[in-house]
Amino acid sequence: MNNDIEKILYSADDIHEVAKKLGKQITADYADKNPLVVCILKGAILFMSDIVRQIDTYCELDFMSVSSYGNAQVSSGSVKIIKDLDVSVEDRNVLIIEDIIDTGQTLQTLVDLFGHRKAKSVKICTLLDKKERRVKAVKPDYIGFKVPNEFVVGYGLDYLGHYRNLPYVGILKPEIYSEN
Ligand code: PRP
Ligand code: MN
Ligand code: MG
């Protein structure tokens, strides 16, 4: 599986350092706010587990599973909720944890939804921000890395369901995705 990677963009150590840095900021910003930290499955699972261990204030965790890509390389534009949150966001300070913002359609949909459900505040923490491909004007509040417009996988990010378990973010060899 590691053989399919052309280049490592962000190593496990790079990611650990950035999670520590963002965790400090989040700790300061959310002291006494009891945030509801929302993981967007499946992609954000690894980042969620690392970032919450760097947050030193009371918070609650919840999980939502949404998909806009399925197995396609291009976003379908419509975001499907596969599993909704367990708790209500009404009057809560919601902090969304994402692996990547690409076109912004997933996060725009969620920010609108949580606003509609009367969240007190909604902020976004993303490991990767691929700004070049934005079609919706979502602005993350906490960003790990600004990523170039390359086919990235690993650390939660998949290609056809694979590579999520890589401990780093890397660029997939073009021959892998051109085979399909
Ligand atoms: C990916 C990624 C983000 C979203 C970003 O999820 O994890 O959630 O796409 O793309 P966008 O900004 O263009 O909406 P995907 O739909 O592939 O589901 P997954 O997390 O289960 O892989
Ligand atoms: Mn996702
Ligand atoms: Mg995906």
C-alpha cells in the first residue's frame, strides 16, 4: 500500500505538531464554552482522535457520517447524511472537525444545517484546506495545512475506500487512479 504513494506531504510528526498547535488555540478559544466537537466521518476519524487529545477543556464529542463523493473523484454536489448526530446542536457551540475542505460543499451544507438547527456558534477545524477548488465560500477557523491541488490520500483520506489507515498524508501515484 505504501508503494502506491508518490510523495509524503505531511508526516505523522508534522501532523502531530499541527494538532498540538491547533489544540492550544481551541483550548483557549473554548474555555468554559463546553463545545460539541463534531467529527465528520469517515475522513475526519484520525484527525478527530488526535485533535481532541490536545484540547484541555470540557467538551463533548459527537459523530456524523456524510458523503458527497461516494467512490467518485468529483463531488456530486449533493451531500448525503448517512448518520446524523445523536445530540441536539440547539444553543451549543459546535466545532466541526474535518480532514479536508475541497469544493466546500460538504461544510457549507453542514454549517447551514447547524445554523438552521439553532446552534449558538459553528466553527470549523480542518487538517487540510485545498483552496484552489473552492466553489462555496466556506472559511475554516483552524487550518492544519494549505494543500496544493493534488490527489492526496492517507490519515483518513481515501481513494475508493483505501488508504485511510496511512499514518501520513501523501500524493497518490497517478498510475493508480488512471487505471480506473
Ligand atoms: C471528503 C472529505 C470531506 C469532503 C470534502 O469526504 O472527507 O468530507 O469530501 O469535499 P468538498 O469540500 O468538495 O465537499 P467524502 O464525501 O469522500 O466522504 P468520506 O469522508 O467518507 O471519505
Ligand atoms: Mn468526508
Ligand atoms: Mg472520501
